[in-house]
Amino acid sequence: MSSIQNKTIARRFVQEIFNNGNVDEAKNLVTPDIIYHGLDEVSGIEGLKKWVLGDRESFPDMQVTIVDDIAEQDKVAMRWKLKGTFEKEFLGIAPTHKELKTHGVEIFHFDNGKIKEAWTIFDTFNEP
């Protein structure tokens, strides 16, 4: 796959999985053995789906906006902004029912046109 194709898949992943909550689309975008490194390490498609759905319960109107993305060989790096209303407990923190804004960086590693591994770093609860 080309770098441009990988960028397209990464953008589709953000839109379908995080923004639309269409976690069943993961099977078309990630390898079955995906590993997602973040606050916790998530493994496999089912683990990924459970994690995303949990985040979407806490922030049901969550929207991720891609600010920049860069692709080279089998990797895509992406800088993003996130906003969503904090409606359910998250990381042991009681909901505020107010809008949360934060920002972060994602690095995706691809294998045969699918995301095999990802790393996320974000600024928890701080507005960009």
C-alpha cells in the first residue's frame, strides 16, 4: 500500500470508529491482532471495540478533527483535536456534563493495508 492509501485508511478509521461509533467497521480497517497503546493497552478487534464504545459512553457526542497527518512507508502520524460532552464517569472522574476539549497525536503502523498497531498520546482534559 502507498503512503497516500494508508493516510486514507487512517482518516477513515478516525471517522468511522471514533466519530461515527461504527465499531463494526474495524474489521475492514485493522488487523485481527491490532495492539493499541494508550492509557491502557488494547489488543484485538473486540478489545478495540469495547474500548471505543466505553469512551463513547462517557462522551457520546465525541468528535475528532484531524489537524495534520503525515505518511511515510507503512506509518501515518496524525495530530488531532477532540471535543465531546462529558456525560459518564471516565478514568474514575465524575462527569461534569460540560464540553471537554483536548488534543493529541496518533501514530499508526500498517500491515498489508490495515492498521496493525497504534500509539496515542493526548493532553488529558486540557483545551488546545
